[in-house]
Amino acid sequence: MKDLNEFLGFGIIVIAIILIVFIIARYTYLLKKMMIDKGVYLDQKTTKFKYLDVGCIVFGLGIGLFVSSIFTTMDLLEDTMDLLVWGTILVFGAAGLIVAHFIRKRLEK
């Protein structure tokens, strides 16, 4: 029974991720199609640094994982350790997004 619950939980998460990606891709396609139909020119500056945000977020998450590994070596309660690990990962991921914003602003000048 436990395996079935884990399988269903995993399946629901995978289906949710696939639906989110599909909805975002469909929305982006329809938006670009509508802009082309109206004759709006898409400026290349918006797509110039296409993967900067993703790269900085992933880099921040990696640093967060590295820093959070320090908490796993400490003698803490399991709930406290989980909170510190996830908090550290999220904080460094958000810091990566903020760094990407400032890099984008500097490079667009």
C-alpha cells in the first residue's frame, strides 16, 4: 500500500510538471503568434540573455546545496535540519535570481 501511495504521488507530481510546461509553452506560442499577426516586432534584447536567469538560479541552488551539506554534519533534530537545509537552498536560489537581475541590467546598458 505504501508503494502505491508513493507511485501515485510521484505520478501526480510528474503530470503536474508536464501540464505546467505545456501551459507555459502554449501561452508563449499564442502570445508570439498574436504579436506577429498584429505586426509587433519582438526586440532581440529580450531574448539576448535567454538562459541567464536559469543559469544563475541553478548556480545559486548548487551553492545552497553545498552550504546546506554543513547542516547535515551537525547534531541537530531532524526537523530542524530539514528546515535549515531547505531554507538554505531556497535562499541561495533566490539570491541567484537577484544576481541574474543585476547582471541583466548591467549588460543591457
